[in-house]
Amino acid sequence: MIDFQRLCRALVVCALVLTGCSDKNKDQVAAAIEAAKHDPRVAQLDVQPYVDRKIAKICIQGPYNTKELFEEQVKQKVDGFSWVDDGFNIVWLFLSDGTSFQVKIDRGMDRSEKSSRCSLASKVFFERKESGTVLFYLRE
């Protein structure tokens, strides 16, 4: 039987070797999400193993959010906010040491309507449509 977590980790390592990463956490999470997106057997991905500090909360910043609106939605101040247009979502990982980082997600994988804005869990879930569209979401 195939261990999907190990498969995803192996794909992440391959992607990191090919890309030459500067920010290990950000690049590992981005590669893990991208690998999971392309693997129809993956329904959920725990991103904690790809981050070297404890994840306190994960949040999604949708397109056209202002910094003020996003801070209100996630109930905290953020550093490094970037406005994004309709082509992307941003997944924010807030860490227990008070730091945070973001992973830009191409809207080729859009956020599901059933997604929460934030989650205290470290899991990203995937919904696959018959059309081939892949949606991601968070659960509270």
C-alpha cells in the first residue's frame, strides 16, 4: 500500500532540489500543496511536517482583500501583506512564535465555498470536481 504522506514528502524534496529554495518553510509548504493538487488520491494535507515551528493558525486571503479587511477577518495584525488580484489566493501560516509567512496559490486551484477563513488545524483539504477542477479549503 502506498503511503501518501511519504509520496508527497518525496515530491516536495524533488521540487526543492530543482528550485533551490531560499525560504525553506514557504517553499516546502508551496511544493507540498502543489504536489497534493496534482495527486487525486490526496483529500487532505497536514502542512505541519513542512514547517520547522508550530503552526498556530492557517488563514486564506482572497483576491482584492485590503490589509485592513484581512486583519479584521483574521483578528490580528499582519506583516508583509500583499494585495492580490483575481488570479491568486494567499494561504497565511501564523506560527506560535508570533511570526507568519504566506504561500501564493494560483487560482488554477480555487478556494471552495465551504472553506473557513481561518483554521487552528494545520490541514488543507482538497475537493475534486468531475470537471477536473481542484478546490482547497480549511475547516474550523
